Amino acid sequence: MKWSVEIFGQPVSWDDAYRTGRRELGDGRIIHRPILTDRASKYRDDCVTQIQPRIPSGWMPTGQVRVFVHLFLLNDIDCDNATKLVFDAVERAVGKPFNDRQLVPCYAPKEIVHDRQEARVILTFDDAI
């Protein structure tokens, strides 16, 4: 099955999505680990909201899914950085047992836009691979 979704807004880059946080373990040890920023969490949740209504009824692939990615960016960022939170949002929107590691991304050449209204990510899923 093939379907598409358009996600509006400039993606939050992986580089801007995480900060180092502290977590105390029960035995008194402290570890440092990446924690999602509020801005990144909001962007991911907004993506989920935009993706969920576009998912075809009953779509739950069990194998790999090719996803064609078209990036329209205000600021040029790495393709994989631009899509990390988007792919996490796809996983959340689809639900279990789907996992975003099933996605096989194919990136179109990026386009830089000059108007915030034009910034977006277009994903086209094809599970017939």
C-alpha cells in the first residue's frame, strides 16, 4: 500500500532536539543521558497529530517500509537529523507493534525555502518492497 502525509513546519534537528540530563539510579549512581528538549517534544507531538489522520485504516506493516522523504527547509540541515523526530512520530502515530526501524528512507534532493509557511516534510510510504 502507498500513502502520503505532509507535515508542516521546520523540522527540529537532532542537534537541537536533545540536552544532557542527569538521572539518579536507585543505588545512588548518577548517569548522564540525552533528554528530549521541550521544543523537540512539541514538534514530535505536532507531527503525530498531523500523521494520525492520514494513516490508512488497518495499515500495520510487518516488514520493511520504503519512505520517500521530501524536505523543504528554512535552514539546511542533515537529512537524517531532520527526520529523526519525524520517524519517531510515525512510530507513535501508527502504534505497536510498528517500529520506526522498519522505515527505509529514500531522500529526494532537499529544497531550501525562504518563507516559514513553505517549510515542511512530505513522506510517502510504500510497504510493497
